[in-house]
Amino acid sequence: MHLYRVTSPLHMCVLLQGLNYTEDSPDSTGPMVKPIRSEVDCFKHLGEHAFPTDGIYCNGTWDTVLCWRAAKADTTVRMHCPALPSLITENYAYRRCSSDGRWEGRTPGDYSLPNGYTNYFECYTPEGRKMLEDFYLNKSPEQKLVLRNMVNSARTMEIVGLSLSVVVTIISLIIFSYFRSLKCHRTRIHKNLFLALIVQMLIQLTQYINQYVARMSGGQVAGAASGSSNAITDTPVFCEILYALLEYSKTVKFMWMFIEGLYLHNMIAVSVFSGKPNYAIFYALGWGLPMVDTLVWVIVLTQTHSVRCWYHYYYINTIWIIEAPRAAIISINILFLLNIIRVLVMKLRESHTNDANQVRKAVKAAIVLLPLLGITNFVVMIEPSSKDVVIFGLWLFPAYFLISFEGFFISLLYCFLNGEVRVALRRQWERIRQHRFMHNNSLRRMSRSLSLFTSVSEVSHAPTSQVYTFRSNVSSQKHNQLVSTVQNGHVQPLLRYPLTKRTSASASIRRQIYWDDTIDDTTVCQAARSDLVSEQQI
């Protein structure tokens, strides 16, 4: 068994959409030629060597990867392997020209292919060759097509799942960080796990986007990036750094899943963490220890694997430097889960619940804890069958569904479906609604008062020696009165004073808006009770 041995369908796409091969080996050398992208370019490159006329030759040809010059009859020609992923450029590909001047196929005497057959098998690294043997050799063309389509579909599902998980996990992290009522030891550990998940998923998406850019800008050769772009994949050192960061973030994720299981287990089954946990130890385990583990793996890999961008490093035994701790964490978390369920069942029995409820609650607890403790990653540890395409498909889709949607399910179960989070969000929503209601209500009342002022100011001029009080019937407010003065033929509104017994924040705001400091409380009350106020009272 292995963990993430086939980490991404990309590793298979490069090979499944790649080159032809046989199990024969070359034994001589030839000049190194870079891949050419079309048959027209190939013939331009060969010139007069494409179609010689001074004897029996196999004409020059392009096999979609390398441009082969014409070869004499009954000879074998060789070229250096192209600089493509998982290929060793120091090795050689070769093809055979028959005695009658025709390119041979896979076997001597086979002329079914118009342009013949090129042997690229020796070009592959041992890891790439093993992958070909496991997933591609001894399969019919129909099976290869089905396998290729499954891999492409799994890649699409993986990108959709990672994108959705990134968005949901970021929202969850913001929620836990914003609300003070949600801040506790448990959510603090959740936030570190969410951060690790976000970093890992962003690196994976960056990797996929970079591969797409490499294919689009640099072109493709045999289904793989040509290596001539300026993307990270085609940049020495940076490509290796990207993979190192990806593996580091994966180990960080597993370590925080272990801390989640340890904290939950001790809270329920052992009751050790009755006080504040030692976060210095948690941070050292969650962020520091994976850095040491990844650094050791990088040093060993650079000394033993010289292939550009470390293609197919998951088929090298050095991968166990980082895989062994992950597998150990999953095993320990399984033990934590079993013990937690045992304690939960014991407490349910003490509460005298029936057997059906006990089983239902225990199963529910187990399902909820599976993604948090990373136990769903156990599915990827199962070695996929290399013989039956159907069995491989049954493993591929569930495995990558659980991996790509892992962040989504963890955020859904421990944030959006959490009762405390829902209460905090509901309270915040009510605050926002109340604030908007008060704001709109104040603006509405101000608009009504301004409308009243406009309508009152249009009445006939009144003597300046008198001050009149006009009653307002706006919005059917019976007990609200508007106190105004008429000076020089213009109405001056003084205040709107609520006479209802009910007091509220909005009423206080309205009182402050329309309050005239030149009138004391006694005068206001008199004005409210009378229809006419003299100028001396003002």
C-alpha cells in the first residue's frame, strides 16, 4: 500500500497521452535533435535529406515527436530522446528501416503503420517505465482510450473540488477569526487546520494552472508540455521548490489532523486538557516538524533523483520519508476514533437510551469525525489494480472525490453546520438588519419632515408678530406635533416632539435631529398643549 502514490492524474496523462514504445533496447549512439512540432517543419529541417534518390532508403518522417532523416535500407537509426517529462535525454530512441525501404512497425515484417514505429521505451526513467507497465501495457486501444478519458475526467473533478474547497475553507477561516464568541481552544486548532488546507489546495491549483500555461504558451509534444515555455514547470529549481512546498503543506495538514484527534480524544476519553493546551508544542508539531521531515526528503531526493522537476518521484522509495509519518498519523487517528466511539457508547448506555439511538448517534459521530481526522485519505492508500480498467475507475473517482472535496466537507461539518456558528451568524444578520432599518427609518422621517417644511412654507404670509403651531398628520402619527414659527412670511420648523409613552432609539434620534436649543423643556410642553404660541415665549 502507499499514500498518494498516484498523487494527480497529471502524472498518468503525460504518459498515457505520450509516446509509443516496445521492450527492445538500442545499443548505439546518434546526434541529439530537439522535438519538432509539425511534419512541414520536419521536412524543412531535413531539406534534401528527407527524400534521397541515390539508393534504396526509407524516406524522412516525423513521428509527432522527433524528426527522422532518411535511412538506408536494412538499417536501424537512433536519436537522443526528447527533453520531455519522465524521459532521459541521454538515452536513445530508435526505428528500423526494412530491406525494401519501408519503415517497420512494432515487429519485423509489420508494415501496418504508414510512417513506421519508433521505440521510446528506453527513454523513460525507471519510475516512468514502471508506471507504463502498471497502467498502460498489455491493454487494447479501446481500454487505453477509456483509461485516458477517466484520467481526464478525474482531473476536471479534482480542479472543481479544489476550487470549491478553497472558497469554502477561506470563508470558514474568516468566520472563526471574526466572531469573538467562537474563539476557544477547539476553534483555534480548527483555524490552523483550515490554513494548512488552504495552503495545500492553493499550491495544487497553482501547479495545475502552471501546467496549463506551459502547454498553451510553449506548445505540446505528444500530449506533454514541450518545455520551451517560461512557466514554473519549465524553470529549473522553481519547479522542484513548488513540489517541495506541496509535500510540506500535505504533511502539515496531516499533523494538524493528528492534533485535532489528540485534543478531541483527550478531552473526551482522558480529560487531560482541562486547562489551556500548550500551543507551543502544537505549533512545533503542526508547522515545525513537517519542515524538518520535508527538508530531509528534499536532500535525499536531490542526491538520488536527477530527473528534471522530479517527475514520478512517488515511485521512488525515498517517498517513504514523508509518506511513513502520514500513514502513521492516519493509523493513530483511527485508534483515537475507535476509543472515542467506545466512550460515547458507554455514556449513551448510562443515559438509558435505546439501542437504536445508541447505534445511530455512534455512527453519526464516526461519520462526522472521519474527514476531520484525515481517515478518508486511507482510500488512497489502496493500490489500484493495474489489470482491470473498471476496477481502476472504481478506485480513481471515489479517491479523488474525497481528496479534492476534503476541505469542503470539513468546513461544512465543523463550521456551517455547527450550532454555535449558526447562532453567531444569525445574531450578526439581525444586527445588520436592525442597523439598516434604523438608518432607513431615520432617512424616511427626515424626508417627510423636509416635505412638510416645503408644503408649510407655501402658505400665505402671516403677521410677524404671531407664531403658529401646525399639527402634522404625516404617516398617521396622531400624537406627534410640529412646532413652527412664522417670521417675515416664512415658516421656521422648530421641533417634532413625540408624545407617546414608548421610548426607543429611533425616537431619541429624531428628537435630537429636530431639537432647537433656543427652546427649553417647559416651553416645548406648553407649545405641545396649545395651538398658538406668542413671540415672547419663543
